[in-house]
Amino acid sequence: MNKQLFGKQSRTGPLLFLFSASSLLLVFGLICSLKWGQSPVSWQILYEALTYQGHDKTHLFIQTLRLPRAFMACIVGIQLALAGLLTQLTTKNPLASPHIFGINAGAALAVVFGLVAVAGLGNMGTIIFAFIGAALGALLVWSLAGTGNKQYVRLALAGITIHFLLSSLTEGLIILNQQATDSMIFWLVGSLSNAAWTEVRVILPFLIGGLLAFSFMLPSFRLLLVDDEIAAGLGQRITVVRAISMLLVIVLAGSAVALCGPIGFVCLIVPHIARALVGSNLTVLAPLTALLGGSLLLYADFISRFIAFPFESPVGIVTSAIGAPFFIYLARKQGGAAK
């Protein structure tokens, strides 16, 4: 009895420290995002702006531009990280992500088509187009992969192929459209520069709904960690669980892509970092993935402000610069493990 109690305490301590450190990292990222940038502000002005005690240009700049942008980075980072975790669980592929499996590319193509075809397309209309494109991209990949023992290998090949196909169609649509603007190309790389309170209010219900659905389905998602034959032997409907998981991926990733563009590699690298820290226990893996996802995109957005200072750079440049070497490392590691 004492040994069991000691074992629980020995695991609780490091986990509590890890979550506390991750929370502090997120808070520090929020502070950095609010204080520094093209126009650094003093601590006093920052405090007055956050407590709404001042209403001059600097206070309004923080309240209407930097604060919603920081919240947007945090929300989108959480959504993309959880979407990546679910994609890896569903496909049983540690290199899987909505970005690689055509979901983000499908959403981006649909959004660009909607912006070109529909005049005055609002945020909600953009999200609807993104959902349709993400769903079609996912269905196309799964239909090409088929079924069988090598389905997960074919999923990876089909996903990469569809991703490049849809990305090429998106770029061609922008080139052929004479009214395509630099802002659309900027968005296509992944950007948070246009985030405002309107966008935060639009995406917040999808975050809350996604988190509630994830929490409710967490016991069922644990089935994705075991072989399908074992889950089926236990009387579980693994096909239904996998379908719900992919639907949740489409909601989380699709709404993020619709408002901020296809930001790459957050979905891929964050679940791996969280898994390396706490293992595969979804009860602690999921919240840590969310915390690290919000932190990563906050710091990436912060760094993007200084790449071409005083001009803005897309946050997707930073996440790709971090994620590409990480992806190569993972691919080599997986290849070595397979030998």
C-alpha cells in the first residue's frame, strides 16, 4: 500500500512541475507577444492597457491589435496541436498530420476558391468552405488508401500526393485570378497579422466545442492506441471512433486554416514533444499537447515579427523552419527503427 502511494506521488510531482512550467511558458509567451514588436511599450502602459485604464493610441493598439493576435495564436496553436495528435492516433502513423494528409491543403483550396468565387465572403462563410475542402481532402486520401494490411502505408503516400496536388491547384487558382492580392498569398503561407477580435469570437466556439468533444470522447480515443483486432475483440466500434476522430480533426484544423491559413508543422512536432515528455497516456498527453501547441505558435508569431523588421513575416515561415528539420529527424528515426 505504501509502495503504491509512493509511486503515485513520485509520478504526480514531475507531472505537476511539467504542467506548471508549460503554463508559465504560455503566459510568458503572451506577455512577450503583447509587449514587444514593431513598437515596444513600457510595462506601465501594458498594465494600463490590459486593465483598460487608458484609452490613447498605444493602449488601443495593444487592446485591438496585439491582444487579439496573441489570443488567436494561442487558440490556433491549441487546435492544430490537438488535430495533429488525433491524426497520428487515427492513422497509427507518427509522421501523420492534417498538413501532410491533405486536410489543410483541401481547406486552403476551398477557401481560396470561395474568396475568388463569392464576393464579400465573411469569416463564417470562409470556415464553411474550409470544412468542405478539408472533408473532401480527407475523403480523397482515405479512398485512395483503401483497406488492408498496408492501409497506413498507403495513407501516407496518398496523403502526400493529394497535398501537393491540392496545393498546386490553389497556387494556380491564385495566379489565374487577376484580382488575387498579396494578402491572399501572405495568408497562404500562414499568417496571424490580420487577427482581430472578430476572428477570435468566430473561432472561439470551435475551440470550446472541440475541447468538450475531445474530453467526452477521450475514453474511446484510447482504443486508437491498440490494434484494431484487439479493439474489435473487446466489442468496440473502432470504425465509428475513427470517423469521429477525423471529423474532430476537420473541425479543429479547418477552422484554424480558414482564418489563419495552412500553418505547417505545428500539428506534427507538438504531439511528438508532448509524447516524449509524458508518454502515451492520453489523460495527460492531450492537455500537455494543447499547452505546448499554444506556446509554440505564440513564440513563432513573436519571432516572425523580427525576421524582416520592421515589416511582418508570415508565421508559417518560422514553423516550417522549425518543423522541417524536425520532420527529417523523425523520418530518419522511424526508418532506423524499421530496420
